[in-house]
Amino acid sequence: MQTLDELIASSSVFAGMPAEYLSLIAGCARNVGFEEGALVFREGDAADTFYLVRRGRVAFELHTPDRGGLVIETADPGDVVGWSWLFPPYRWHFDARATEEVRAIAFDGACLRGKCDDDPALGYELMRRFAQVMIDRLQHTRFRLLDVYGGVGVS
Amino acid sequence: MAVSASAEAQTRGVMTPVPYRVRSRASETADTWTLELEPLGDAVLPRAGQFDMLYAHGVGEVPISTSGDHGGDGHLTHTIRAVGPVTRALCGLDEGAVVGVRGPFGNEWPLAGAVGGDLLVIAGGIGLAPLRPAIRHALSRRADYGAVAVLLGARTPGDLLFVQEVEEWRSRLDAEVDVTVDAAAVGWHGRVGLVTTLIPGAVVDPASATAFVCGPEIMMVFVVRALLERGLPVERIWLSMERNMRCGVGHCGHCQLGPKLICRDGPVFRADEMMELMEVREL
């Protein structure tokens, strides 16, 4: 059975991080589980946590009065869920729901922010890695704006 | 009906359509239909990757890839998205209606060249239609290949093609089939995200894998980049291209892409032949 430190170290977002940083990050982490259909977090609520999915799938949902609920992205094992804990006003911008039973590592955002304030090098390292996650998601969103399947495709 | 190419077929020339009757018409999505056509005379016998020119009488002719097997009776299977006058006319045909068919044209998916290694098939939207015969071929000769992975992308769950057959593929233990859509209503339990996000986790060995890719051009560009990043050599990545094919035999030039004529030199190309051309904005 892997320890939290090992699980964190083996994830792509934290891969290659110095051991002392991993240890600091693991100090703010705990294992959590969500049943199928359970909300991981709700739009507008305080964003004080982020998650590393170990098993299952999490759907990011937006709700509009005229279109109902829309799943805009999903996170699978190895993916990070949430970055609103990094930036004021520390509120979630959408719902996240377990579409099947989920096992994840939850990280206490306030705890991590405190450690980053104490150690700017850790803060830079963490910010650099989350920036990559955000850039990937931004690029994916831009790509989907092209609506490539909506136009005339191959026959 | 004559299933093999007859002397008459050889002399009638590639520009003369042969009559086929619509045997069945099945709805795939809100705008996509699959027609099964049975020959009323000579049969054309497309192989996986090839296309036929389908003529809706009085409306016009369009290139449509074969999306099924012709079995022993020479019937054709074509999956058509209704996006223009000709495709709308074809999709609206009733059983018993007659269409003209020329073909088969173009080259095939290089299935023989992939034997012995892993096979990765990536389809976006209606790009699954030209790939379905290749997937069926690989699954029916499963021992010929190593790992087989099929990655499918679509706009929404309602735009997924061949839903029942894809479910059958997913239930197999000897193939990995993964599906993602660009957006879905709450309640969809599958993946939402780009088809490229499935590539890092595909259970194939880049050292031996061959990839077949079909979908909108911009999707294929991103897929090829992701495959190269995964470590697949460019010479083992194959794409099916579409342009405005008219004659089917490289005479008219309508389907020219740089130095290539898609109907004659393709539609299946090695990625290194196409990537540079696909990134030229003016082409």
C-alpha cells in the first residue's frame, strides 16, 4: 500500500518535485471519498481545498436557467480538481460532482498557502505546476471553442 | 448481380455510375444516416479506407467513404452526414430508391503493415465512419495485432455514431475503447474533454504501435502532435483526408492539396506527407 507521500510523488502534477517540498505538501493532504452523484464542491462556496483524483471520475458542471446543467469537463485518475484555492476570492466557479465512486487526495488550500508564504521557493514551484494545469485547460477550452465537429467534416 | 469486376465494368469506365438500390436506411444521429445499398448490376467493392462517388439523381454527386463490409453479396454501406443539397438528398432517400455509384476510389488503411504491433485508432465525429471497417477488420483478426485501442471524440453524446456497436467493442476484454465528448448534459457519466486527452493513457506501446486517424483536419493536427509527443514515429501515423473530390481518379484537380491529389494519392496518407500541408493556411 502506498503512503500519501508516495501517491503524491507519483502524480504527474507533482512528479519530480524535491522530497522536502513533497513532504510539506503531504502535510496538508488527506484521503477522501465521494459516492456516485455526490457533490465534491458547489459553485460559490469557499474554495479551501483541491483534489488529486486517484480513482473514479469528477464532472465539472455549469448551470444556466435556460439550458439546465452542462458538463464542461471531467477529471479522471491523475487529474487535479480545482485551482480557485490559489486566488482570491477563493470561491468555486462551478460545481464538481462524482459521476462514479471517487477516491481522491484532498489538499487544504489555506494550509498550503501558508506554507507557500513562508517559503516562496515552494510557492513558485507550486504556482509553476498549477500554471501548467491551467494552461492545458485553457488550451483545451480554446480548442473546443472551434467546435470542430460542428462544421462540415469528413463523410 | 455480378460481385466480381466484369469485362463490362472494365470497359464502362470509371466515370459511369452503376445503379444501386437503397436496401435500408438507419438514423445514426439527428443529421447522419447509414444507407445500405444493393447492386442492381455490377458491384463496386470498396475496401477499408476507400470511397465511392454516390450520385443522387437530379441533384449531384458526392464522395462518401465506405463504412461497412460488402459481405458476400456486394452490398455497400455508407454513413452520410446531411450538410449540403446532395447529402441531404441521399439521407432522405426511401428504401427502394435508386442511386448511382462510381468507385471504389483511393487507397486503403494499411492494415497489413500494422500486423504484429499495437494498433491505435482515433476518430473524431463522423471520422469514425471511414475507420469502422478497419476497426472491424482488426477486431475480427485480433491475434494479428498486439494491443488495440480505439479513441473516439464527438461534439455531444447525441453525436456519437454506431452507439450499439461501440458498446459491443467496449465490452470486449481484448480491446480498449474510450469515448469523450466536447460537452454533455448533466447525467452523462462518460468523459468530457478533448480526444487528445485520451492519448497519454492509451494502452499501446509507441515502439510498435501504428495509428489510424480520421476527423476534422484541425483535430488531426492536434492528434498528430499528441501522438508524436507520446513517442509514435511519424511514419506510423496515418490520416484520412477529405477535399472536394469530383472525378475520383485525379483528372479534374478539384481535390488538390499542394502536390497531392487526395482522390488519387489518398485519401489515406502518412502523417509526414500531410502535416506540413495542413499547417499552410492558404491550402
